[in-house]
Amino acid sequence: MSESFLRLEGITKTFPGVKALDDVSLDVRPGEILTLLGENGAGKSTLMSVLSGLYAPDSGRILLDGKPVQLASPADALSKGIGMVHQHFMLVPNHSVLDNILLAIDNLTFKLDRAALKTRVAAIVSDLGLDLNLDTPVWKLSIGQQQWIEIIKLLVRDTRLLILDEPTAVLTPQEANKLFDFLKKLRAKGSSIIFISHKMREVMELSNRVTVLKKGRSVATVTAGDYDTSKLARLMIGEDEVPTWSKVSHAQPNVLVSVHGIEANNERGTRELDDFYLDIYAGEVLGVAGVAGNGQKALGEVLAGLRKPINGNIRLRSVDVTKDWGNGKHFSIIGHVPEDRKAQGIAPDLTVDENLVLKSYKAPEFCNFIFQKNKAIRDNAKVQVERYDIKAGPSGAKVRVLSGGNIQKVIIARELGIKPELLIALYPTRGLDIGAAGFVHSVIAKAGETGMGTLLISEDLDELLKVSDRIAVMFRGKLVGIVDPTKTTREQIGLMMAGEAPV
Amino acid sequence: MKLLIQKRQSQSALFNLMTPLLCLVLALIVVALFLVMAGVNPFAAYRDVGIEALGSAYGLSETLVQATPLIFTGLGVMLAFRMQLWNIGAEGQLYMGALGATWVALFSGITSTWLMIPMMMIMAMILGGIWAAIAGALKARYRVNEVIITLLLNYIAAGIVKYLVYGGWRDPKGYGFPQTADFPPNAILSTYFDTRLHSGFWISLVLAAILWVFTEKTVWGYELRVIGNNPRAAQYAGMNIQSKTIFVMFLSGALAALAGFAQVSGVVTRLQDNISPGYGFTAVIVAWLARRSAAGVVIVSFFFGIVYVGGDALKITYKLPESFINVFQGMLLFFLLASEYFVNHRITLVREPKTPVAV
Amino acid sequence: MKKILAAVAAFIALPMAIHAEVEVKAAFIYVGPVGDAGWTFAHDQGRKEMAKLPFVKDATYIESVPEGADAARVIRGVAQKGYNLIITTSFGYMDPTVEVAKSFPKVAFLHCAGYKTKPNVGTYFGKIEQPRFLSGMIAGKVTKSNVLGYVAAFPIPEVIRGINAFALGAQSVNPKAVVKVVWTNTWFDPGVERSAAESLLSVDCDVLAMHQDSPATLQAAEKAGKFAMGYNCDMPTFGPKGYLCAPVWNWGVYYADAAKKVHEGTWKAGADWWGIETGIVDLGPMTAAVPDDVKALVTAKRKEMIAGTFHHFTGPIKNQEGKVVVPEGKVLPDEEELKMDYFVEGVKGTIAKMKE
């Protein structure tokens, strides 16, 4: 057991101006789950890119079974037994489970011996005790089951090290639990797993050992039993104090925005919101729970003024503003932290400074006639970078080189910078580490002091329970019910997320 | 051994500058091999190209004459590229501009010297702008691919000009040959000394400067960059992409149209059907190599001027066939475009470890 | 007495002539490649003929120079290299030639097919419509469908004259003959020429003529088993069975004359439009596909043309609307012929009309 399957020694990777990895070492043993913890920008993504063959390290060695190797590409890494499960599944929805798995096998002979292959896949499935019919088309499966297929695709290729990057982000709590069972069985069969997560509960439940990354360096590796949540947080954040935060409700009795019987379709014309009602009170944080794809995105877009509802109306302080809302006339009072922060929230090749004024570039503060006030824009960036502790790199850096967490901070800084009356935050802490997530929570809660209402859409129940004044649960475009976080349980919400009305 | 190709995270300014220069040198070396095969001393040939294109007042003036329409069309294409609008129709917009300018010069009844040139420019810009805005509107409203529309509109524009110069606009005193009458003197841009260099060149430089300020310093340029970089973010920030698409295409076409104006008013002094040897198509490459910057368009256009004029020099001095000149120009382009790839990608040779890995 | 005077005059003139004699360095600007088997090839044959003259020190050429304003750079380039006779062989070089000539008053410029002359810029052309008329006679005799096809480049007077002469020639021996015209809007594009020819073949044309720089039309007709006429130079290899003959250019006649005049110092810019009697144009050899009686008929008519007793545009000539444009007994004046912009009766085709 102590013999390492994979060992990284002194890995260093420098991007112009940034040392992303600095003398990082870690090892993974057969039959263990190693969790990788670290703040955003600590180097987790870069390290995984090195491991999966996307980046070549500048220096350092990668040893596989004690022998040094080069990983030239993801395919090369895979051929050496290292595979990555991506957050975005690469499956053909109309094909059966078996066909999707066969697609992953690259050394198939010309004449396909389906029967033999099926037996082999079936053996893996039954071995792990998975509830999976190989002939079902993939589109009929739940997200959790689709994730299993991604993992099986790696297993049929004799992958010995699985890397999972925040695998529970897309799952319901029940599905997450099933995934954990699956991973534990894999571990028992001798597979090695590198698990990346920010949810302390999961880290505590799964890990054999935890390697903590900080500012590109591996600071510590601790074994299960030697740590608790607060020790991990301290290791990760360092001598800085773990931000503690207690909830103070700023909810006011008056309704800020209410949506009445909204119906909305997505681009393909499928109904996403169906006769949806919701009131948001001034100053409150209204959490929205639901499995991804149950209309949260449409709700966020309708409220952000980016999508016109086909039915129903929106009222701002009892005034019907549906028409203007859809025309974006209320942009200046809506802060919006979008779901897909890189695809929607930023212009990646523009600088941090420029991205920080994306919503307010026309304000007299930043614009004189048609000319931009470059100094004001720069000064604003300095203030925001300091206030939100954004690790923005050298002045003039493009925003795309920032880590996910820092990009999120740029977005939040910008959106709160316009002093909105309504904040729509979709999955604002997805992919953020504990420190950053806590920071985002406290910022959102504090902004409620001014009477700003917040709609917080999230898949992280811990987050919703911790931050929200009320939690609305959505299922298939409808509101299932609203619960009080102090009087409900995770199981209760979980059931509602599956469409069961509260008792 | 394996080739590893990765997208570069960022590039230094020096690297950005040196790579194209290095590729240029490589291209010259390869062409030199061809020259040797053709029995020409490459050093002498390159010296002659340099002298012909830059070394004499006349040569320099010719280089600038070539650069002028490329600057106009290059600026137009560059502007559209900034918004990820692929305007491949600068050639057609150039022809529509020439048509508009010609109408003012010959058929509008304007006689005032003060009004003539400005009105020719305005008319050129309106026609060229509309020509491009057609593609912009179709893109904005119906998501029609602007590449196809602008490309096809090239042929229609050239066809319209042909129709007019063979028909209604033919010079009645021209023995039926396919060209309009000469422009009146007040519709002709002044030229300098005994060269073909005309004041359109200065207009193109002024426009490049204005465009540089607009794209780099104004709110409008900012919006363009955001839309070009990430349309979803632009929409999210409340920018109206549809109207901007039409407007930017209009401006793009209007700029390209000025190349047509400059050609008929400064060089040809009448409308005929071969006023452009494909400036509008070259403009696409110009804008690309200029990395979508207004200043870059001026520099690259000047470089293309040298290539055109130098190519003629090779033809005259060494009697190299036309196809050789095409090879020469094609090589330069090929290497320059390849350099773009190396600027954006890092290519490393990965050596596999000697000891085989047991799997 | 006369003889003595002449001898004295010659004696006086001789030293002056010797003094004025210069070596000719000629440069030709071509629109296409010398290997186009058409227009540029014909000019290049002429250049080679001129180069044989003892006083012609150099006769170079630059091929594939695009028409239009930028040709000025090439023309100026050769002028700067010390050539004293510069010949630009396409209409599109007219303005650039005139423009460059301004800066080189001592260089003789000759421009083909244009209409602008200057003290040192002359224009020249030949009456190709004369052999066109003769070729029309052959076509009119050979056709069975009475429908002739004509693949034409551009609707300009040069081409229109040729079509009209061809039609009149055909009608002179076959009143029922009509000529269908397809415009290609290109001088040289074998693909386009070929499809134009094929479209004519598909509407009953059984003899094709063409005003193009490539032999594509001949190849299309040969493939379809129909007859065809060449142009520019004799082209028998492109149609072993169906090739009849071709109106041809012998530019060498003119170029040798021009070189001689420049050599002697007697060259003057003018507008030369030479006819079949000078040999600059002619009908090329008729193949075996032309019946002997037709050959005799055509040969006789050619002799009349050379003798000046027959004019190819002799009235009565009606235009397409049936209006008489040349009355009975009159011939069309050169001036009218130069700007001809209408088709004669029996031609099926259209020409864009000029704004009045």
C-alpha cells in the first residue's frame, strides 16, 4: 500500500508573469483517494493540466511506478493509465450506454466483437454494483448515471488513476451519495483517485489523504484522522484568519420584485419556466434550490432582463414593468452574477480594468462625451482589486489569465459596484474555495443592509442553508415550495428538488 | 519524439514583432532559392526591389499609391473584424464607392469646386456603406452568415459597374469603349510632382488616425472590443449587438468605399471596370496581419505596396514571368500567415524517456 | 532633269538621314502570356519578325501586365530602361500609355486599338472585319441549320464590327443565315469561353466563330462534331475535323514598318488603321473542310477587297430594328465604323445602350 503509483517531484510551471506551480510534490498510492485542496489560484487546475498531459512542466519529474515519464497529451496520459473526468460530459445522447463506452476504446479491432466487449463492460458494472442498463440510450439517464458512464469509459481503458474535478457540482445530494459509494468501491478495488472539491463535508467523508496547495506550492499532506475542517481551512488559507461569519437578516417587510405567472422558453423553444410565482423582499437573500436544468437559468435571465417572458408579468414595487424589464431598461438597478462566468460574465481578452466597468462604462464617472476616462477606470480597478482582494496580476493583465475564483471576484465587484437594488447570483461560489466562498457570502449578506434584495441560485445546499433568509425550491420550471432554512432539513429539500411537494 | 502544440497564454511585444520579421527573412531565403533556379542573383534582385520600391522618389510614390487603397479597405475590414464580423466584401464596397463618386463627378450637376470632392466622398461612403450594411442587417435579423453575403455582393457590385460602363455611363466621345468620360478637373484629386501620388493618401492617413482614436480611446471602441471578444458578455452588459452589427458593417463598407473614390478620383480619373486589382481581397489579409489595429493597417499596407511595386520591378528588370511574381508574393504571404500561428501557439519537441514504461 | 534633281535631293538628304538613324530598342507590353495561342501570341510573332531587322538592337516584352492604371508603372519602368519604341498591345493600356508618354517626349509610344493620340503616342489597328466578312461567307455556305454562333468577348466597337461583318458575309451567300451572340465579358478564360460555345451549340448553331484569346470555342465545336472558325492566328491543331479557317493578324508587317521609321527618324504619331491590302490582317489557310467552290468564291472576294473594289460595309445595311443605316450604294465611313454600337439585321443578341 505504501508504494506510490504516481509521484510528482518538484513540478514547476511558469506562465509569463505568473509562477503557477512552484516546486509541487505529491504522490498517489494504489487504492486511495487523495483530495486536492487549495484556494483559487493555488494551482489546482494547472496541476491537473500537467497530470492529464495538457501542459508540459518547466521542471520537475513525473514518476509512474517509479519510472520517469513525459505526458505529451491527454491521449498519451490516458495510455499510461491516467484519466480525467470532466465536468462537462462527452456523451452521445442518442447512443446506448454501451455504445458510448465503446467509443472510448481506441484500439478496437476492425471487426467489432460486441458480445465480448459487452460482457467485459457488464462485468465492470456489476462488480461495482451499479444500477445501469447497458442498452438504455444515454438521454434517458440521470446526470448522476451519466457521470458513472464517464468513469466507466476510463475504467475500460484500464485507467488506474482517476482525476475528478468537482464531480458533485452537477448532482443532487442523493446522487452525490451514490457517487461516493461508487468511488469507495473503486478504491476498494485498487484504483487511485484524485478528488478535487471545496465541500468540506465531502472532503471529510472520502479522503484517505489531503494535499493542500497554496500559492502554487504544496504546503502539506495530511492523512485521514489527523485533520478536521478547521485545520484544513487553516492550512489552505494560511496564517490568515478563517473568515467567520454569522447571519444577520436584513429582510424588510416590503416586496421589491415580484414575478407573476411567468412563462419562458429557451432558445430551442422548450418551456423552461411554467406559471412561476415568486416575491423577493427588499434586503432579503432568497435562495433557490433545484437540480441543474429545472428552470433556474431561465429565472435568472428573465429577472436579469436578458430574456423576455412570453407570459406573465414582473412588478417592481407593485408597478408592472414587464415590458421595460425585457427591454433592459432597468439594467442599472440589476446586478447579475451569471451562471457561466467565463462564457457570459467577462470579455476574456480585455483587461481586468476594462472588465470591471463592463456595466458602468457609460456612466459619467468613466466616460466623458465619447471618450473613456482611462484614469478613472484604472483608479476604480485599484480600489476594487484592493477591496475584494482580487489577485489580478500585473496591471493590464487580461482577465482570462485569472483563476476562476478571481474572475468571480471581478464579476461580483463589478455587479455590486453599480449599487444594484436587486442582485441575481447564479451559483456564485461554484468552484470557489472556502475562503473565497465565505467572502462572497459575507459580501452578499452585507449588501442587504442597503435594502438590496438577492436571488441566490445555487446547487450547494450547505450554502443555501447558511446564507438564505428563505429557500425556494424549483422543479421542472415550477415553484415547488418555499422553506425556512432554520426549520428544514437537507432531506426535506432534497425531496422537494425531486418534485415532491412539502408536507 | 512528439510535437507538442499549445496555445500561448500571452506573448511579449518583442516576440510579437520578431516572429513576423523572422518569417519574412525565411520567406526571402526560400524565394532566393527560386531566384537562383531562375538564374537570377537573389542579392541583386532584392537590392533592385528595394531601390525600385523605396530608393527613388518615384518608386516610393508608387509604393504609396498602392498602399492608399489598401489602407482604406484594410481599415474597413479591420473595423468589422474587431467585432468578429468577417467582411470579405471590401472589393464590392470599393466598386460601389467608385460608382457613387463617379455619379457625383459626372451626373449630379454639381459644379462647385468646394463641394465636388466632399460630395463624391459622401456619396461613395453612402453606397459602399449600404452595400456592406445589407450583409450586416441580414446577419443581425436572420443570422445569415455575413461571409457569404459580402462575398457574393462583390460580384454583384462588379456587375453593376460593368453594366454601367458598357451601357448607360459609357463616354459618348469614347468610341464606344467601356469607360465613362474623364472627370472634370475639380473632381480629380491633386497629384504631386510628376508622380501618381494623390491627396487621397493623406486622407487615408487621417482616417487611420481617427480610427485609431475611436477604437482605442472611446466608449464606442470599447463596446466593439467587448462584442468582438464575447458577444454573450456584451449582451449581458446591455449592449445592442444587432444595431451595432448593422452600424459597424455600414462604417466598414463606407471606409472600403473610399478606396474606390480614391482610385477613380486620384488615379484613374474615370470609372472603368478594372479599377482594382483585388485591393478589397488583399485587405482581408492586411487587416489580419495588422492584428486588427489601425496603425498596423497602415504599416502592412505600406509593406504590400513594396511587394506590388517590387514585383513589377522584378518583372521589368529580370523578365521573370508573371507566375514567378505570384510565387514570390504567395511565399511572402504564406510565411507571414504562418508566423501568426507561431505567435499564438507554442510548439515544443517532447523527447520520450529512453526506458520504456511498463503499463 | 528630274532624275538629276532627285539625285541631288538624295545626296543632300543622305547625310541627314544617316545622322538621324538610331538603333531601335523596342519593348512590348502584353496583356496575356505569350503562350496564349491567341492575341498575345500573334503580337509576339510580330515582335519576333521585327527583331530580325538589322537595326533593331533589342525587342523585349513583358507579359501578363494587368490592364488599368497600374500598368503605368510597368510602362514607365521600361521607358526608364532606355527603350525608344514602346508598344502597348491592349486597349486598357490607353490612359497609362498617354500618361507615361508625357514624361518621355523622345520615346515613341504605340498603343493598339485605342483612340487617343499625342505628339509621341500613336495608335494602330487593322481592319480585321475584312477577313471576318470572308469567314462569314464560308460559314454561310457551310451551315445546314442556317444558325451561326459567335462567342464574343466584350460589347465594344472592335468586337461588334467583327460580328456585323461576319453576319453580312454570311448573308451575302445565304440570306437565311442568322448569327447568335453570347458575351463572355472576358478576353481570356478558356472555361467561360467553352461553356459559352456549348450554350450556342445547344441552340442549333452548327458553325461557331469567336472573338476570344483562347481556342476553347474550337475545342467545344470539335467535340460536338460541328464547324468552327479561329481568330488571331491559324489554329488547325485545335479542330482536326471541324476547323474551317481563321481571320488572322500579321502584326509583324506593322511593327517592322514602325521600327524602320523610328530608325530613320521619320516616325510620326498618327492613327493607323490598316486594311487587308497591307497584309496586317488576312484570312488564314482554309482547310479541307471548306468545299472547293466556296474556297474559290472567298478567294475572289479577297482579291476584290485587296484591289479596293469591294467594301465590307456596303449598303444597303439594316440594323436589328430593320432601319436602314447604310443606304444602297454607300459605304460606311471609317469614323462611323470606329464607334459602331449596333448590330445589323440577322444578328440575335443585345448591346447595352448608352445614356443619351
